Amino acid sequence: MKPLQLSSGDLLADRRADYAEMLFANGDHAAAAELMLGALELAPEWVLGWFRAGEMQEAAGALKAAAEAWRMALKLDPDDRAGARLKLELIGRAPASSAPPGAFVEALFDQYAPTFDSSLVEKLNYRVPELLSDAIARTGRVRFSHAIDLGCGTGLMGERLRPICDFLDGVDISAAMLKKAEARGVYDRLTKADLQTLELRAGQADLITAADVFLYVGALEGIVVKVAAALAPAGLFVFSVEKNDDLEPFRLRESRRYAHTRAYLERVLRNSDLALVSLDEAVLRQDRNAPVEGLIVLASR
């Protein structure tokens, strides 16, 4: 995917934007937003400039102006690689969504790929591959003929799966992530695909994993039905979600990630003819020096 331009392409506009960032860092959000709008007068087609202007307006409490900036970003980039629609949703200026735009997720992880492993493991104490592996081990199953790692990223989960499966598939939306996964050398096959449109062959796998993937999927009914159909009899499906303690089945958080309730997950699995084996609470990682509470779910066909 072609990345959005970090620079406006106009030297004076970039200088104004840099100064706006200095003001923002010093807490003068309103002045920062005003100066960013001045930069956008010189570079009116700068998508990320409009997106950042919206964030500055939001921080200043000017939600109407923030919405206008994010709508301009959407107008200039209908694929919404910046995720402007999610920001509009979070301030109540767009209807609730069941999933983020695929282009946003792809662009996010293409950008994140170079520092993904170091950021997650070394800085955020990312534990999901370990937690999913422990859930699998507790079933007593020690070998699988065909495993599919959904949202495989750079292959952190794949490293855990490789010793216990004969054939390992990795699927991810990000070409940059897949390139990192290929270099890791643990997958037998890698496929670039969006989970929302992914096609899986019936009964092809006896283990399917999704490590921190459903953070970027709100409504899980569609993908879980596909997973259930792709599992061989007695096949296992293990995944993680961020925990939602609200009454709503799932909720979009300020991080632009989704969180899900225990009751919702139980219902989705039941309606997909999957038997719940275990559902445990765990700290998935750290985020802004705070633990991210999640759920580790294992189901069987």
C-alpha cells in the first residue's frame, strides 16, 4: 500500500507544522491547531496534516472544528488510511462501526513493522503468544497437523507454533509485516489477506490462532463462523481480546482498538457451534505505563 506523506511537500507549511507541534507539546493546543490550519492553507491536500489538525482541535476542546478537519482528511483519502472515521466515531460525529477500515489497519502495521518486535516485547511486555501457547498446552494436545496463524504479524506467535505443528500458515493484511515474518523462517506459507474478506477451506486446520488480532475487529460473528468452518473435528481455536466491562458487546476505545465482553464472546462461539474450553483473564501488555486487561479464549469444534 502506498503510504501517506508525512511531509506536506511545502517547506513553509512544514515549518509551520513543526512549530505547531512545539506549541502542542508545550500544552498550548488551541494555538497549535491555529498554526496547523495556517500550514494547511499552504498545503490544502495534505491528508495527515488535516488528521493532525483534528487531533489538535480535539485536545483544545473544539470538537466541531476537529470533526471538520477529520472529514477533510476523509474527503482527500476515501480509503481512510489515517483512521479519521474512527476518530469521528469516538467524538460522536459518525455512527458506530463493526470494524475499522482495512486500509487503516494495513497502513498502521506497514508503518509499525520495522519496530514492531522491539516495541511490543522489550517496551510493552507483550505476553499474548506465551498466554495462547499456555492455553493450548493445558489441553494436553502436543501436536497439530495444520495450524493457521491469523494476523501473524512478524511471526511472534508463529515461533511458538512451529515446534508443535507439521504445516503452518500465516495470514496478515500488512505486506511489511509479512516480509518480517518471511525473514523469521517459521511459516510454510504466508498469505496477504484482510480478515474481513478472508476465505478459508472447510475443515483444513486443527489449530487456528489469533494473537491480538481482534483488537481491530469489532463484530466477531463473521470471522468466527469462518474459523469454525475451517476447523477439523476437535480442532482448537485460541485467541485474545481486550476486556470490555461495559454492557455493550464490544466498544471502540480511545486507542482506536476494540474491547469485547465475556458474555459476547461466549454467545458468538455458541452460535458458531464452537464449545468454550477456557476463558481466562490476563494482562496482555503494558500501554502508557498501565496494564491492558484482556481475555484469553480457547474453543473447540
